[in-house]
Amino acid sequence: MATTQPHPRAGTSPATDTSNGWLTYAAILLLIGSVLNVIWGIAAIDSANFFVANAHYVISDLRLWGWVSLAIGALLCAAGVGLFAGARWAIWVGIVAASTNAIVQLLAIPAYPFWSLAVFALDLVAVYGLITHGLIRD
């Protein structure tokens, strides 16, 4: 008894469907990262009490890292919304913003270590999705 394989719909392939899924996932991660950065940035600018006391930073102080985090959060939001809109530039903005945010989170570990490592991991997965499935897409 011969088995037949179902034919894919015209114009689609399994690789394209997987790529679109990864891009959607990366867009969601960018938007989540944006919200987390905005919350962290506002708390750092206000010098909230949940940050580690007497932490020493490589560059400047907690307020500067708050403003940097807030600016990167805005870029991540723009990239996430752009990916949902289908804009090709959003892939590059997302890669640059998430990579920069990963570095900033590693430099901000003295302020709130577990938060920084969690956001760092989120950024790495988003960059993976954007590079492997966003840049390869036709």
C-alpha cells in the first residue's frame, strides 16, 4: 500500500512557515524586552530601593544605565512593532538593539544580577531568531 504525501499550499514551504514563526517569536521577545527595559530604566533613573546598594559600575552610575536602558527599550519596541508590520529594516534594528542591550545588561549586573542575566538570555534568543530566520528569508 503506497502512502501519499500531502501537497503544501501554493507558494509556501515548511522552511518559510518556520521562519515566519521564529520572526514572530523574536518580535514578541523584542516587545517583552522593551517593556522590561522601560521598567528597569524608570526604576534606575528614580534610584528605586530594589537595586543592590553600594554597587560599583564600570561606567558612571545607576542613573546613566537607567537612561541607556530606557533608550534601548524604545529601539526594541520600534523593532518589535516593525517586525509585526513586516518591515525589513526592523530585522537589522532588532539585531543591533538586542545585541547592544545584551552588552548593557552584562555591564549592569551589579545593579540587579538575576534580572540582568534573564534579559541577557532573552536578547540572545531574539538575536538568534532574527539572524538565522530573518536574514535568510527571501
